[in-house]
Amino acid sequence: MFRLILFVSVTLFLVSFSSSSAQTATPDPNASVSYSVERYLPANYPVALAFAPDGRLFYTEKISGSVRVVSADGVLQPVPVITLPTTANAERGMLGIALDPAYSENGYIWVYHTAEGTARDYPANRIVRFREVNGVGSDPQVMLSVPITNGELEHNGGNLHFDTRGYLYVTIGDYRDEANAQNLDVLPGKIHRFAVVDDQLVPAPDNPFPASSVYAYGLRNSFDFTFDPLTGRIFATENGQDCDDEINLILPGFNYGAGENYRCVGSALLDEPNYMTPLLSFTPTIAPTGIVVYDHPAIPQWYGQILFCAWNFGRMTRVLLNAARSEVVETRDVDLQGAQCRIDLAIGPEGAVYFTTVGAEGGAIYRLMPHDDTQ
């Protein structure tokens, strides 16, 4: 077991941001917003979304194992960018995607997917990096592989994002073994932070546990996370099994409570000194999935608010935080005008909210487009 290194107190950490940021983080949740929701394009079980600097939209297809790209004017490239051999049973599949911080120069795209097993090897969740040029992917390299040794199909994670310093964060589910979440010697059940050094992933140098990639632990299945543009901290969704789905404020080195014999709200870990209570908790479960902080001037009434989606009901929810951005003040459902947000969402370059869903028609990407009179 690693020894936790905490350089500042929790209280100081929670309030360490500028007063100017606090002032911009208090939009009126009752202000009227004019928008329309439109079906942007049909898609084959779309999962995660990532915009390129040139306005193109990349997304993953869970079942096919493909990465697709849409031009800035909304035209789907007919041929996938790349397809990786993927097993997609239950919650496995082609899941997360992130563009490299130097994408404009190197063309690297990173994905998180479940690789098929063989007679010799277990199936594994992998981080793969490939190069994309003019819509064609090549040279896929396995950067991390986490075998699924217990045969479980659920709680795989897994999305990945880069922070402003170029560190790569990734969520790995507990593989339906909650003991993994408290074991700092294994990768499942955590959010990890890596530096990319000489084309390899290594633990970031200032991680909370020495020589470890673990950034936060005690997580059952954190499907997605996002960086708060006002503080730099992380907000994440977490899926339980029968109770306590959560929205969490993720702090380095903190414990989010899942463990062996987890008993929902009655977890004994509530008394641990580095235990972090959730911002929101849901029982019965709603299966929260994609999450972002709205940070575009197109909808100033929503600026700084969390948006997240939920698999069970297809809802998108707005979350208004207090000035310290450490507690929830209010939540409101977003009227999706008949559409559903079941998986991921992303803010487009024009300030629209793009989101993915699946259903009887196979799936689609929708767009919530603010009208000019919103500002």
C-alpha cells in the first residue's frame, strides 16, 4: 500500500481559485435559453465524441470498433478512420476517445477499447494511439493493456482526456470486483494520470502516490469525467450496480468509497480521513454517463454549469454549483424536445451541445443549437 502524500489541506484545496472565476460561476439557473434540438446524423451505436481544432468531429462506435469522422459542415466520411478488433459484449467495446494535445502537429488520436481475447490471452481494455492524416488512421500502438481476468462484461470504464499540461487521464472500471477499487496495486477501480515520455505512458511525476499512476480510487465504474475550466479540477460520473450512482468532485489521492462488501450509503469507508462524499447520489440508479462543464459564450446562462447524461432515462441534467464549486445548489433537467442523451456529450466550436444516443434505430448524434437571441 502506498502512503498518501497530501501537500495541502482539503479546505485549502477546495477554495484555491481566483475571485474572478467565482464571480463568473454564478449564472442565473432560471434565465430563459432559446435553442432547438436537431438530429445531427444517424450513427451506429456512437459512444464518445471529440472535436478537432479544424471543427471536425471524431466519434467512436462501440460495436464495430471503428472511429468515424464528420466534416466541419456535417458530412460523415463514408469510410471509418480506423477499425480495431474489439469485443463489444455488454459494456465492453470501442469506448473513449481523445485527441493528442499536439494533434495539429502529430495527428495522434487516443482511444480506449476492449480488445478480443485469444486462446493464450485474456480480453483486455486497452489504450491505443494511432496517427490520423486526412481521415485515414494508421500505425496503432498499444500504450496500456489491462486484462479482464475474471470474465466480467461490465464496469469497464472508460474514457480518457488530456489536461492543459499534457497529462493523460483515464477511467478504468472495477471489472465488477469492488475489492479492486481499494487495492492501489491494481489498475481497475481508479482514475489514473499518466505522462507521455518517449512514446510510453508513465505515472505523472506529481501524482499523489509515489511511482503510481493512481490519481483517485474507490471508484466502481467512472464512465466519464471533465475538467472544470474555472478551477482545473475534475468532475466525474460513477455507476454503481444497485445504488448510489454518483457525480463526484475528483481530488488527487482521495477515496470515493467503493470496496469489498460495499453496502451503499452504509459503507464503512465514510470514516476514512481521505474519503470524499459525492456531489450528487442517485438511488434508484440512473446510470450517469457523459459529463462536461459548459464553457462557451453562446449560452451565457449556462456558463460554468455541469451537464451530464444518464443511460437509464436518456436525460440531460444541468447542475448549478456554489461559488466554491464544491457543492450543488440546484439541478434541472434540460428539455431535449423528444430526443434522448444516453451516452456522451461535447461542446462544439459554435457552442452547441452535441450528444449521443442509441435506440431502436441504432443510434444517432444530436445537437442542441442555441439561437442568436440567447445571448
